[in-house]
Amino acid sequence: MNKEYKAIIKQEGDWWIGWIEEVPGVNCQEPTHDELISSLQITLREALEFNRQDALAAIGAGYREENIAI
């Protein structure tokens, strides 16, 4: 499943900084725009996987997964 998230980015001096709007804690700083986008993608994937593993550890056995759309 391919999902999209909104990145808020700007250049500040010699650095590009950015945040993923929908996921707190996903923010990066890189020297180029392309590196920033790549870094945000990697960090977002890692954060989502960490959150998923954390949720699965908390729920225990006998769960089911359902997609929720808003």
C-alpha cells in the first residue's frame, strides 16, 4: 500500500530542514533538498515501523488488523 504524507520544508542558511506534518518526531536537516527528502523518507519509514512494532507488542495475541480511511 502506497501512502503519502505531507512534508513541510524550507531552506535555512546552508541547510534544508523538514518535518512530516502527520507524524510527530519525524524531522530532518540536510545540506541539500534531495538529501532532505531522502532522509525524511527513511526516517518516516523507521518511525512507522517502530510505532507498528510498539503497537503489536502492546496488544498481545488475538488481534486483527483493519484499514481505516479518513
